[in-house]
Amino acid sequence: MAKTPLQFRHNGREVAIFVDGGMSLLSALRDEIGDHSPKFGCGQGGCGACTVLIDGEPVLSCITLAETVAGKSIETADGLKTGPELHPLQAAFMDNFAAQCGYCTPGMLMAAKALFDHNPDPSRVEVIEAISGNICRCTGYESIINAVLAAARRTERRA
Amino acid sequence: MLELRKDIFADERDDNLKEIGKPTQRQDMLGHVTATSVYFNDHKLQGMLHLKVLRSPHSHARIRRIDLSEAERSPGVRRIIRGADVPHNLNTLLSLINFGKDDEPTLAVDKVRYKGEPIVAVVADSQREAFEALAKIRVDYEPLPTVFDVEEALKPGAPVINETYPKNTFTYHDIYDHQKIRFGDVERGFAAADHILEQRYQMSPIEHAPTETNGSIAAPDTNGRYVVYTSTQALFFSLDTCAKILDVPSNKLHFIGGTVGGGFGGKVDTVTEPLSILGAMLTGRPVRYMIGREEEMLYCAPRGAERIFIKDGIARDGRILARQFRCLFDSGAYTRLSSYAAVKCAAHLPGPYTIPNVYAEVYCIFTNRVPATAMRGFGVTAVDFAIECQMDKLADLVGMDPMEFRLVNAYRDGDMKAHRREAKNTALIECVQVAAEKAKWRIRDDFKRMSSLKEAGGQRPTAPPPVREPILVNRSAGQQRTVYDRPAPPPPEPIRPPPPAPPPLAQPAPAPSHGAIRFSSVFGGRRR
């Protein structure tokens, strides 16, 4: 099968890979780049476990064609923290016990980060809306919502 | 009194176990929030192959012929596995504890018994090539009559689903076709009752829908061992099941798991591991078998359907005098764990209430539905739903407050339960009292003073008179209606012409909002 060269930014780093026609961004990230932080949950855009940011906007990487991200900037949960310090969202998820099985967590974090980058002081309703495309089957939504709100307060204090 | 040998682990454990009210972090939390927790599918092994199975399109059919000739020539195919390749192609999960007969093949050979049953497995270089080869397999089926309803399956002359159990019921202790409870004399209880309430309850199957689907990766290791990365909830149970199916000593298998992307009971069935290990045995390469989302939802075991009939005889003062159950568990085509669910159900009856006359029969029944399995309190959840609905209806029937009604019938220390065991450490009365208080639900003082303790709670039959006059209508047994039931549908309204459509309103352009855009993007046209 013909392969297509593809270049984009992955968590701030330029990467170049060859992709098959029809390959999803999720497959490209997991299988070609080796970033296992986006998860495969359904492969049909229903669960949000594969959520990544393209140029700051949240998308479902399992139903995004890899070839469409040429030249764009992709952020995944693996790039949330750059040093030993946790990102405020990660720290808040820990403090609020906002993960049980952990499988939806990377997608939740990225959905929450997209909200934060646009709106550093979201209301509860805005948080709920921001994660409305992410399914947590352990049904820990309350603690996840609380974590995102707590992260907002934490960021405010730092500023 | 149980003796605890605390000295053995004295240096490993703080004896101060007062943990309530103090947050303790999960040990896997850092991995979860940094997305570095390793699930089975996060292992990428050198030269890994991919396994997919061909599933039956029929709910019940004889397999006449399987033609693999075209599939074998399909590009990328390394190996095609049939039932005959499975060393011990018949198993039942609880055979590990000598409970039940082997009744389920890993790959169907002569017959399929549910829609989606695996027949052939293809191991190929990529998932895509495995799917392409599956599409080239030709199977000649002879469809057979099907049964999808537990009551139909019990009727004489019903098609036999699973030849291991020709009566379509699981066999307990090699003799009995159901679990039974006989305590007191329900017929005498019904005769003495002021009211009889007979109701039918039903629960549909429920899919666990874990965010991570079932799957495993198996790879050859030194000395004929196989290492298996798996999503299983039951690591050693799965290991032993695989050892039996593959006819190898269990020390040849090294299972690695524990990080599970949601299970809820749906990852105890060992559906992928035997095939991925067999694939690794037959190809000498690592083999990954991950269930797709569609397969997970349609063909992986759900919580089973249950149909429950309850007949109660109740005295005017609120005491339940007799309770009769008939519980029908839909096990689907194979036993899996439903046989055990029926035992748990029987052990749970008649709920946490003291009833002098109890009669119950609990069946584990085979149908052509997808096999059922464990899920969060299985065997108890549906029957508790039925019992508590019934309790509300009974309270209504005698004109009592539903909480006070439960207090009248709650078991207390020293009561004899239907299983002929004395009730000990009971606390339902206290639970109801606290629940009432928390919910700001008023119960009368006599009920606030009740206690589960034998000496402290007063005599049960001296229940206070009901708040309002009981309903004295002599109802016929059968499906009776209470205020808790949905009202009968109103007579159809005469058809009127539809009102004219309102003029279209000018819609403001929707503001960008992240979750909503992504979510609607799946179904609408606004996907990026």
C-alpha cells in the first residue's frame, strides 16, 4: 500500500512519519510515533478516550485522518507536563480522586485543557459542557468536574 | 471467634486501621493522570501479529461446511485456527471449582448457539489483513429453530440449545433443574392473608461497556512459556482457564495484568486469552487479540436478563405472611457464571425481611441469546429491584408509609431466616431510620425507637394501626395494579389536523463550545 509522508508538531517537537492511506490520527500517534497516551475506546467517535488537541482545539483522533494534520500542532496528554512538576490539571485530578480505571483520563485531561486555554475561569456548566464528549464508565463525573474547577482556582492563585 | 495471627505480618502493617475520613491516594494515580499507566494494548512487541474471529450471523444453526481455501491465500495471513486446533475445545468457567459441566467451545465446531459465536480465528500481519481474510471464509449453515425467551425455553418441545443440558436448564448437584427454598407453608400463609399481591418483574440484559474493550497479547518466552498481557479482571482465574483449554501446565503461562480499563464484571470470561496464546503457539510470534467496540457491545457477555414473579400474602397490619418467588435467569447459550448467579439469588431471598412462609424456585435457563456473565452484584441486583418495588406496592395496599412498612418486616437479631439460619448482626432497621432522617422523611416515634437487637425492639406483631384505612377491595390474583404501576393507557384521542407550523425563528449563530462541538461533530456536519 502506498505510504504518504507526513510532518507535524507533536507536543512541541517536529515529527515526520509515513502513513497508510486511511490511517487515523490515533493510529499514527500510537503505532507510528509511539505515544500511547491517547486511548482506543470505540474507534467511532463515541467515547472521547482518544481526544487530542489540534492547534488547541479538541478532536477525536480515532476519526481524524492522519493526513489532515500536516503542518499542524498536536498536543496529547503525554505532553501536559514538561518537567517533574505536574500540570495544574493533573495535580487537581490527583487531589480530587478524579480517576478510577484511568482509561478515560487522558481524554478528559485534554478536553479540560482545551477549555482552560480558552477560558481560565470556567463555570461548572462550562466544565460539564467541555467534557460532555468524554465517557467515564466508572461514572466518576462529579470528581472530574470538581477537579477541573479546582485546577482553575489553583491556576488563579498562581497568577 | 476467628483468630487473627497478627504477629505474622506485624512489621508490614500498621494496626491502626482508622482510615475513614482521611484521604489515601490510589497507588496507580500518578500513572493515570500522566497517561503512563500501561494497559494491555500499550505493549507493542516486535513482530506482533493480529487475531480476529469470524462470528456466526445466525442465532442457532448447524455448521455444515467451512471453506477456508480462499482465506488461506489472502495476503498477510499467517495462520487460520479452527475448533479442531484447540487442544481442549470445551470448557465451562466454573469447572475450576468443579461446578457445572463443560458446555462451551472456544471455537464452534458443529453448531452455533448464539449470534456472534466465534467459529474461526485468523492470525495476520495486520488487523486489516485479518479482516480481509475473514471476509473470504465461506461457511455453510443450516439454520435451526431459536428460543429467546426463558419461559418459551422451559416449554415441552422447545428446541434444545445446548446439548450438554438437554432440558435447557442448568443442572444442580447432578439432579435438580433449579435452586429451591421451602420454608413454612406458603399456601397456609396465603389463606390467612388479608391481601394477595402477585406481580411480574423483568430486567433486560445490561452491557458493561468498559471504555477499554476486552483483549490480550500473548508472546512466546523461554522454556516453552508464554507471557500474556491481558485486560482480565481475574488474572489467576484466566490463567487456569487457559491452562485447561490449551492443555498446558499452568506454570507455562505468565499472566501480566492488573491495569484494567474498566471491567464491572465483563472481563472475567477469558474470551481472548486462549486464542491469543494459541495463536502465539502456532505462529511462534506475539499475537494480539483485541475485541472491537461493536463486538464488545453485541457479542460479549452482558449482565443477563431476569424475569421474576413474586406473590405475597400480607396481613392488614402490614406483616408479610407468605412470599413466593419464581426467578428465571436467562443464561444465554452457555453457562459462563449464571449458574452461580442463581445460587446467589436463592441465598438472598426473600430479602432482608422476616417472613414465616417462603417458597422459591430459581432457574438458570439456556436460550439463543448472547451468554450472560457477572456484573456488579449479579444474581441479587434484579431480584432486589423486584423485591423493593413489591415492598412499595404492598405498603400502598395496606395504607402504610413505605419506610414504616419496611421497619415492620425488617429482620432482627435472632429471627429465623428462610434458609434456616439465625439472623445475626442485622441492621436494616437502623439503616432505614438513618435513611429516613437523612432524607427528612417523617416516621412515627414508635418506629424511631425500633431496634434490630433482640431485646430492644419490641414485638413485631404489635405494629401500630395504619395511617389510613386499608384498601379492602377483594382483588383477584394476577397482575394487579397499584398506584406505583403505570396507569392504563388512555383511550386514543380523535385525530385532529396538525396545527399550522410556526414561522421559522431566526437562529443566532451558535457560540463555539468545545465539548458540544466535538460531540455533535460526530453526528452533525460540523466536524473539524
